[in-house]
Amino acid sequence: MSLNTASVKPTITLQESEKVDIRVGRILVVEDISKSDTLVRLTVDFGSFQRKIISGMKIERPNFAEVQGRQALFVVNIAPRIIMGEVSEGMLFDIGYSDGIVPVLAVPEKEVPNGVRAG
């Protein structure tokens, strides 16, 4: 399968990449944000803490609740931000959105403890 992907982003140093805290979390709850056509609220377990993370997966998946119970990769050290009146405390990693295909979750190869760091 061939795809015209986006160009590679500018080079960063290893020290810059180490600033990003990517962890495995289990999606405990997926809730519809009724005032939005695109957004859902994820409650994610990272082992020693939980976060609410807003994701635009509503239009990407006919059944967005299918990700409930799944592990995925998240950035946990992004500053909280308000999205349509909802606080998002991280960012879900998905694969494909930036290249114009229906996104899929970035997931570990097998089950690992929630909160384990990537990298």
C-alpha cells in the first residue's frame, strides 16, 4: 500500500525529544461531548494517575466507544488546554490523521503496565 505522506518535520536534537513524555494508558471511559460534532472525552488510566483527554475521534469512527478498554500511547506532559469548554490533560497518539487516512490508535505490541514510558 502506497501513500503520499507528509514531509518529515525539521530535525530536533535527542535532548529535545527527551522532553516529550509518552506513556501507555488504558482508556477506561469514552464519553460523547454532545455539543461537539467531533469530540469525545477519554478517561485514561496511567497506573499512578488518571487524566481526561479530549479527542476528535467522533467522526473518524462509527463506534468511537470501541476503543474503551484498549491501551494506547499518549503525551502526558502537554500543558492542559480548554477545547470547547472541556479541559484536556494530554494528547492521544494516533496514526494516519496527518496523512489524510482514517486514524488508528498507536498501541503497544502486547499488554504492558499502564503508565510505562515510551522511548
